[in-house]
Amino acid sequence: NPAATVATQMEATFKKIRFALMVGIHGGVPSAETDVRLGDVVVRQPHGTFTGVVQYNIGKTTASG
């Protein structure tokens, strides 16, 4: 995951960074559990060993496209 790798390297290189923003365009598929739609602002926090950065380049993932 290139985005997670960059985030980890930035954290290791620049020890005094307190906050970082990674900004991009997101397309979401709403469901009963995650009602994410175009235009929503999504914020992730690190948890345990997970950096909170996720990259998906998988295109269409539902049967209906």
C-alpha cells in the first residue's frame, strides 16, 4: 500500500510532525453499515499498528457497478 508506506516514512523521518492530512477524492458505495457518499468528509485515526491510511484502487466492486 503506497499511501501507508509514505505515511510511515514521513512519521519516521520527521519526528516532530503532530498532525498530517492526506487529501484525495473518494468514491463510496453506501451500505447499511457505512453510508459514505460523494462529498462526505472521512477522517481516520491510527489504531494500534494500523496507520489509519487506506488506499483502494479496485474500481467497481458491486454486482451493479
